[in-house]
Amino acid sequence: MLGAEEFGFASAPLVVMGCVMMRVCHLNTCPVGIATQDPELRKTFTGKPEFVQNFFHFIADEVREFMAELGFRTFDEMVGRAECLDFEPATDHWKANGLDLSPLLHQPDVPPGAARRAVRKQDTGLAGVLDHTLIAKSAEALAKQTPVEIAMPIRNTDRTAGTLLGYEVTRRYGGAGLPDNTIQVNFRGSAGQSFGAFLPRGITLTLEGEANDFVGKGLSGGRLVVRPPREAAFVAEDNIIIGNVSLYGATSGEAFVRGVAGERFAVRNSGAQAVVEGVGDHGCEYMTDGRVIVLGQTGRNFAAGMSGGAAYVLDLDGTFASNCNTNMVDLDRFEDEDEMRIVQELIARHVMLTGSAIGERVLEAWSSVRGSFVAVMPCDFKRVRAADVKARAESREPALIELVRA
């Protein structure tokens, strides 16, 4: 009646399913088995769809009673009918002294029959987005899995570039996507927000320029490469090239970034691998799986709430420990030869795809530089890995690490 046409239910349906609001969703210790991957805790979940269905039936019944009392049959009739709201002035209360909310209830003079609600479909602006061109140029790849390579300019008004194309891949081929690099798109310019969001396997987006926030949000198997223009005179590893919250909620895939990322890089990453040349504050926050290599400095509060995966930070000046939140992680030096090899291979791929100068220097001096890497490993995750190695050695049980990830 104040004019809104949508509403939400927040956490109420979650509580109906059994949530007790422990507020430990990020710790994998949910006692009622909702926000956890622990198979033992998930056994405690007792919620059923019928509970939520019953909850909404009760809400609907009560809403119908209020509507009948007010004389309305439909929601559309109620939108904007602020004159039907009853209120009491609270100006005599010390907290509300002088507060006047009457403008919220004001009814403007409008001609008879004027609409109080949305009666025209809003133009989303999707008709002219860049992805329609990408989809048209990728027709052979989408239909026959024939590799294609596309070169296009991009502007910062081109948001979520690659997302509609990714939808077409997923719609046809499901979560498996296409073979790697089936569709390669080479952009040049400045990308808008959410460049490569939700990109599935089979698509590689290479950007020569810079990008706004949310690069690779929800990355789902695709590959992202961001590098400065080849003619750029500045030092890449000293400058920010992508914005904040990149790789937020990524589940798989790869990202290679020649330059520094903004704040909250790889927050809630649960499987993607990334190489970047520096990050802002809160890097790898709440990360649950995947691998992040930072060839430079980090901001403060790195790895806060990190419960899985691993990060490797090149700590040449020995200052990284003061920027890391060690409540849930240990800081170790490189010892695992297999992990060293994987990190070295990822850096080599980073150099090949981006032309990274700092990556090249690291590889050339690998025998001496590798000791400067700090391995950031969640304490519990490290303990599970140790148990996994022991189980494999004794050949008595399946890999515990795979059970946890499942």
C-alpha cells in the first residue's frame, strides 16, 4: 500500500525448514545440517518441502483476511493505496521528536484512472547487449562444437560480457560445457561490471585493457585472462587492473590477471584456480576450495573465514603475516613437492597467457624464489589432507579429501 510491488520473506522459510539461527553458516558446523557439507551434520537435517508449503499457506490465509477487511480482492488493487493505512503520530516520544513521516503517506493529485502500479513492461536494455553478437559469431561452436575465435572491442557500458553466451553453452551441453577453448573471445578496451560472470567450461575470454568489479563472479569452468594493453608504459604489477569482488562464488575454472585486483578477491571461491599479481583487503575471505596464487602484496584481513582450498602468496619482504587473518589458517613454507609443481605450472601458464614480467622473473629464479612463498592453508583442511595422505598410504579407506568435497 506504500507503493511497492514485490516483497520478500528473508530467513523465515529457512527457519521453517529447521534453521536455529546459530550464525555459523561459514564454519561448516551447522548443527541442523543446512549450511554444511559435513555428511554427519547433514544427517541431522529434518526439514521437508511440505513445511515450507504449509508456512506459505498460513501466510496466504492471513493476508486474505487482511485484504477482506480492507475491501481488496487483488494485490494490484492495493498498490499505492496509502490512504488506507492507519497511523498514530509519535512526535511525543523522545526518539521520534520532530520526525514527520506524512510525506510517505501523501497522495498526489492524479487524473482519474491513472495507474498506481506498473502497467508497462520495463525495457531491460538486453536487446542490444554485446552478447547477442557473440552468440551469432559462435553459432558453429554452439551447434557443432567447432572451435571459433572472435576479436571485439569492449566498453565499460558492456556489462556481464559473456554471460548470455555462457547460458547458450549450458542450455545445450549442461554443466559439462564444451571442450576447453572451443570459443575464444579476444576483447580490447574497458569491460563493465561482471565481466565473464558464471562463465562455463569451453569459453575463454581474454581482455586486453581493464575491467570493473565482479570479474568472473560465479565462474563455472571457463577461463578468464586480463592483461594491460601491449603498448602500456606502466608497470603492470604496480597497478590495479580489475575491480572489487572478482571471482566471488566461483566454483571452477581459471583466471589469470596481470596486475593487481581490488578488494575481496576470490571471496567464497569454492573451486576456481587463479593467478594474480596483488590483491586488496579481505582476499580469499570465506574461501572453501580452489587455489589462489598471489605474486605480490595483499591488503589486510587476508583469508578471514577461509575453511578450504589453498593460497600461495609471494612474500619477498616478509610482511604478509601481518596482513593475514590467522584465526582459521596456518602459514607454512613450501614443502609439498607436488603442490610446488602445480603452482609452478600455473605461474608458467600465467606468463604464457598474459606475458607477465613478474611471473617470468619468478620462474627464472624459481630455485631461490620458491622459498619466499607462504602457503596459506586452513587448519582443519590441512588436517583432513594429512589424514587423506595416511589413508592413501595404508590403502584402507577412500580419499577423505574427496569425501569432504563431495
